[in-house]
Amino acid sequence: MVRVETDGRVRTLSFDRPDSKNAFTAAAATELIEALETTADSDARAVVLTGDGDAFSAGGDIEAMAARDETPREAYDRVQSTLNALIERLLTIPIPVIAKVNGDAVGAGTNVVAACDFAYADRDARFGEVFGNVGLIPDSGGTFILPALVGLRTAKELTMTGRVFDAESAAAMDLINDAVESDELDDTVEELLATLAKKPTETLGLTKRGIHENIGRPFRDALEREAHLQVLAYGSEPHETGVNAFLNDERPEFR
């Protein structure tokens, strides 16, 4: 359900249920979590997340929902161990995660895109917080990641109306970085990967950690957390490499 491919130090994870528009099941979420865990323990410097076929992900598998017979406690445990665990891993893996949105990303698909560090979409892709259509609230981090990206009022409008919107609209509201033509999507992501490859991955991980851990913190606590992470950066090899390169008027080459 999740295909893993490695090219150099880039790990590509692809939703692999094209017949169902890559709809999420608990098993698919678990496989993706495991793939992210393996990637975090590898020497990969970036992750690309995409879908097979003509969709990124159609969100939750409605047929699987209809077949469930579980208590409230069982439902809570399932959500915590699958969707919530997946979003937490996307937010905490210490390397950049790029969503390459090759087609529609709705429901949980929209919120997985929101949880990635970068997102570029085919101009024909569609997005939507369509949970209300099946009597559910936004999950997969949609109640806190989405407002952080698009703003509180827009997040309420999207989640309460279930409006489906195109990639250009998604870019305009900062849900994604950009909408591009389908034949430009691969090159756009490759250009970003080339840029990130020149940066110190350890430092990028600390930067990502600081941004995510400070969402919603009071400003004094946020500044304290920022200072803590900066101390870690001061003691790192990338900092030493960068300072020495600057003093020698050289371009830094980070390992």
C-alpha cells in the first residue's frame, strides 16, 4: 500500500492503491509510519511523498468506515495509533518532507499535504476538507495544522462548508507552495531537492523542530525553546563548517 524507493539520499514514499484513489486505511497509515521510521534511521536527506495513478489521496476509505464495528475506546485507539501517529511523524522526522501532489488530495489527503514541509501540486489537483460530508470532523491534524497555514477564518470556512478547491486556490491560501503544470511537477520538486541538498540537513531538522514545537506557545516560552535549539546548533558540525567556510571566503560543503 506504500511503495518505498531510494534514489541517492532521497526517499520517495508513494501511496500505492491507485484503484481506490489511494484512499487511507489503518493499514496504509501504519505502513507509511513504518516507512517514515525506517527513513529517519537511514542516511536519507529528504522525503518525497506522492501517490500512484491520478490521485494523491482521496482521504479515508469509506468502505472501510462502513465495515467497522468498534467501541468508542477502540475508535480512539485506532485514530491515535494511525492517523495521529502519522501526522506526528511527518512533523517530527528531522529531514524535509515534500508533498508532490500529482492529483486530488481531499479529506485526510489535504491534511497530510498540510503536514508536509513543502508541497507542490499539479495545477489540476483538487483539495477539500470534506469530512462533514460523512458526519466527521477534520482529523489528521486538520484542526491545528490547517488554521496555522491558512488562517482561522479560512480554516473554518473550508472545514464547515466542505468546499472543494483547485491547486491555484490552495497556493493562494498557503496550503501549498505552488501549483504547476503536470509536466513541470517532477522538475519543480527536483529543483527544490537540489537546493536542500546544499544545506546542512541537521540544521534543517532543528529549524523544522523549532517551528513546529513553537506553534501556539506563549512568546516567552517560544523564545526559550528557540534558544535551547540554537545552543544545539552552536555545538553542531554544520555550524563549525559554515563559520570556517565564511572566514576562508569559501562555499560551505555540508556533509
